[in-house]
Amino acid sequence: MVSSTTQYLHPADWSGARNAWQVRPHLWRMGRAEWVDATGWQQMLDDGVATVIDVRTPPEIKRRELDPEATVPQQIQRLHLPVEDVDHEPFWQRNAPYPMHPDAYADTMETFGDRVAQAIATVRDSWLGGGTVLHCTAGRDRTGLVLGLLLQIPDIPGGTADWGEHERVYASGAYGINEHHRTSPVPHPYESYLPPGDFAKELANRLTSYRRFLQQWPGERVLELLDRHGH
């Protein structure tokens, strides 16, 4: 079981943002961008964010009833790079209702390795050029996949992550969305808040799977993937 002293990343102080964390200098992760309000977008700009990369499928990109009205500053570039194909029925049948655990990462890589490679390369290149935010919907699973593989690469600012850092990066995303479920006025159709004891067990299970996946994807293999797909 994960210790009660499990460390999390430093939270990003952006108004409206959910599950927002600083991964490394000039690199952040968060949940869906539609949660961020106008003040939050300005705070992101003030923190040096230049690019926001969204890896959701097109049907997920929409405002919900309680989302704030907000205009994104022109200085922030938004890129949409879905790591899954919504029309690939066999994948969704295998991972119904959606991939929600690191156990699904191997299938994602086998099915959509080219898309994941593009996302990794884009985040890497954007981060080298300025402040970059990566997000999906919850800010946990797809974001965790792309970040985990990115942090395996040696030639990134700060170098390859050790397991302790990987653990903090993944645990933060899992903890942040669990806290969102605790306070959200709109119940999630498939997930709900887990109290501390249950969350610790769930996180331990996720981290075991996550570590096993990363062991199968050392930095050299990630670089080979990027090279194979022209990145």
C-alpha cells in the first residue's frame, strides 16, 4: 500500500483549474481546459504558459453547463492532439467505457503508438521552447501516459525521471481528480470519490501497474518510437 506520506507535486494556482500541477519548471499537467476561468487563463499566462496541449478525442472538447465563460489569451497557443481514435471500435470495446487505468496503456501504445508519439514529441518540443501545459479530461490517464513516457527520455530539462518522481507525477493526477469527485456538484457516471483508505489501495494498484508499464518503456525504446514515427 502507498504510504500516507506519499508526496504530490506543487499545485498550480490557476483559478477554476482542476487537477493542475507543476511537473517540472515550465511544464504542467491539468484536467480539462474548460474548467479554467478568465482569471485562471491570465494566471497561466503570468506563469509563463505559452502552449496548452489537449490529448482528448474531438467529442470530449465542449463546454458543459457549469463551465465558466472565458476567453483564452491570444498569447497562449492551444494544440489538439488526440492520442486515441474515437472510431476505432475494437479498442473501445476492449476498454469500455473508456481507458481509466494504467493497465490499458499497453493496448493504447499497440493501437495508437503513432498518436502517442506525436503527443510526446510535441510536448517535448513545446516545453523546450516555453511554458507548456498538457491535459486530457480528468488529467490522470492519458496525461499520465504521455508524461510518463516523456520523462523517460534523457535529453529533456532535468533528465530522465527516477521512480520517485514518476510516482509523484502519477499520484498527483490520481489524487487531484479524486478530490474533484469529492467536491463536484455533478456526479461522474462511472467514477466517484474514494475516501483516504480506499484511495490509498486504489493508488497502490495503479502505481504497481504504472511502474510495470514504464519498465517496459525505457528511454531508449521511447526514442525509437519517436524516430520510427518521424519525430
